[in-house]
Amino acid sequence: MNLRFISFPLHLATNRTLTSAVSPKKLEAIAFLNTAPQTNPTEPSHEILFQYEPKDMREYFSLGLIHLKPSSKGFLKLNTTNPMDSPLIYTNFLSNPNDMEEILRGIAECLKILRSEEFAKLGLRTRKLKAPPCDQLRYGTDDYWRCVVRHVGHAADQPYGTCPMGSRENGQSVVSYELKVHGIENLRIVDASVMLPVSNGHTQATVYVIAEKASDLIKNSWDWGNELERSIPLPLRLSPAAAAFD
Ligand SMILES: Cc1cc2nc3c(=O)[nH]c(=O)nc-3n(C[C@H](O)[C@H](O)[C@H](O)COP(=O)(O)OP(=O)(O)OC[C@H]3O[C@@H](n4cnc5c(N)ncnc54)[C@H](O)[C@@H]3O)c2cc1C
């Protein structure tokens, strides 16, 4: 099971005071970046969410960080034999130490953005997050960020890959390339669970693509769409030569 981890380690206040009614909290922008372009320049390693969070006529915003390709893998188990019961989910977040180091690299990139000329105009002030166990650590050190990430991080709501697609022989896959469950006739899985860890951005659009593909596979296996041709008596069908003269 692949679960991304999201943390909002950076909260900031601008030098602006709001004069009118406070506008709602909103996600203003999303950025994708690659902290190690030498590995694969086209593959983003992190996503940054810029969230506007005005409060009490003051203007605040935060930067959320998603590490897109976590090395830590979770798993889930059936809890009971009743299919209506919830499964047991083991997220295993940050169990691979590389993930925390990748998150620190992402935070360093966020700080670079905040030090840019455009952001400097906002006269930013940092707001320390409420993470009491981290208070004794010096603000801004790697240990401080590690502590904050562990306390404010949570699942990024896009689980996938519990029934990955692949050949039966590899012993790890649940569905075939036609989305059929290995070993069971006439049962397909059509959702985010069949995804391999390939998605860079969010998962919804990929789910639509899987669903479109599944509808084609199902129609094809029932030979739907050819009813018209089947219903026309044979002599009336045009041969390719006749069609060319038509
Ligand atoms: C809070 C949140 C925000 C998100 N934001 C984004 C975003 O901004 N962009 C993006 O691309 N993705 C986003 N996602 C991810 C995206 O929603 C999922 O990747 C996508 O919905 C997965 O589709 P799915 O068909 O696999 O599962 P789901 O959409 O979860 O569909 C599963 C369906 O099965 C039904 N179901 C469950 N159990 C049973 C049962 N026993 N019998 C019958 N029906 C059952 C459920 O009611 C549900 O309708 C977000 C997810 C969350 C939770």
C-alpha cells in the first residue's frame, strides 16, 4: 500500500492587515519540484501546497509539503471474515529513514522560495507551530523540522496500490493487465487500488482513466458496439469493393 505523507511545517504571517470581512481559507497554488534533478529531471519528488489562511483580520498562509515517492510502504489486513468490517491499516509512515531526509530537502526548497524577492515584499514573520514536544529544540534546525514533521504530518488522502496490476507469476500482483482478479473468472477491480506506484500528482484523474479503460475492456469482452453490424442480414453488407464505388 502506498500512502503519501503531508505536513504543513511552515506557517507565516504577512505584514498586511485585512480591512474587509475575512475571506475563507483556500488552496491558492500547487507547485511540483524535483530536489534531485540529476536522477530523473522529469519526475517531481515533492509537491508544495500554498494555502491562504486569514484569521481575525490578519493575513496568514502556510506551506504544505508532500513527499511524492515515499520509500516506506504500509499494508492492510482483513480484521474479520465479515466483508462489512473495516480492515486493519498499518501505514508505516517514515519507517524508511530516507523519507524524512527527503522531507528535509523539501523544507529547504520551501525556505528558498520564502526568501525570494517576491515573498520578501510580504514582510513575512514565521509562526511557530503548536508542537510542544519540539519546543525545546532550536527553531529551524534539522532536528526541529524532524520533530515538527512527526507531530503535524498526516496521510495525504490518496491511498493506492493495495491490489496492484501485474502478471500472475510475480506473486505480488492481484489483477491482470485486463483488471481481472488472478484466479477468479469475471471479477475485475476498477479503482485506485490497482495502481502501481507510478502516479506523480494526485490520483483522481488516473482513476478516471482506469475506469474508461475498464469500460472498453468490458464492452469488448461482450462484443458490444457491433450489434448493428450483426443485425444486418449478410447479403446487404457492402463488400470493401462495393463501398469504394458507392
Ligand atoms: C479528502 C480527500 C481529498 C482529495 N483530493 C483530491 C484532489 O484534490 N485531487 C485528486 O486528484 N485526488 C484527490 N483525492 C483522491 C481521490 O479522491 C481518490 O484517489 C479517488 O477518489 C479514488 O477513487 P476510487 O474509485 O479508488 O475510490 P473511492 O472514490 O473512495 O470510491 C470507493 C467507493 O466505494 C464505495 N464503497 C465502499 N465500500 C463499499 C461496499 N462495501 N459496498 C459498496 N460500495 C462501497 C464508497 O462509498 C465509494 O463511493 C482526495 C481524497 C480525499 C479523501
